[in-house]
Amino acid sequence: YAEFLSGEELMEYFDALNRTGTEKPRDGDWQKVGMLQGFMMGVSDSRRGVAFCAPKGTSLGQLISITEAYLEDNPGLWDAPAVDITVKALSTAFPCNDAGF
């Protein structure tokens, strides 16, 4: 099992995303935004309908916002693998047992 990204690194990506929308981005911020989007698309494509059941029409931005809020509310998880955090955040928001999937 390979862990490529930690929760702490994921928070750096969220920070970069937030800077690009509100202030002058730092060097590397746009790259981190692209990495964040690619990471979230990969988790969604591989785990949707299995670990979480987001309804049709759920946007990438919504998945990112849910995961960011979950991680901000659970700073003790920052050292955990980002994929585990993301799946937990999305499965909490979109459990498969009552989804309109």
C-alpha cells in the first residue's frame, strides 16, 4: 500500500487553492491546485459507488470543499494518508446506504 500524500500535504494543496482565489498566488500554487484536482478526481473515480455515494451532479468543487472542511475539523488526522482522510470525509457526507446514486 503506497502512501503518496499525507493529510498535512493535502492541507498545503487546500491552502494553495484558497490563495489562488483570494490573494496573489505563490510560486507553485497553481501546480498544487492541479495536483489537488487530479487527486480528488482519482479518489472519486476509484471509490465512488463503493466507499461513498455522491449523487449525480456533485461537482469536483463540492468534493474538495467537503474534504477540506473535514480535515480542518479533524487536525489529528493530518499525519494520516490523504486518500484515507478523503474517503472518510466523502463517505461521511455521502453514505451509500441512503444515497440517490
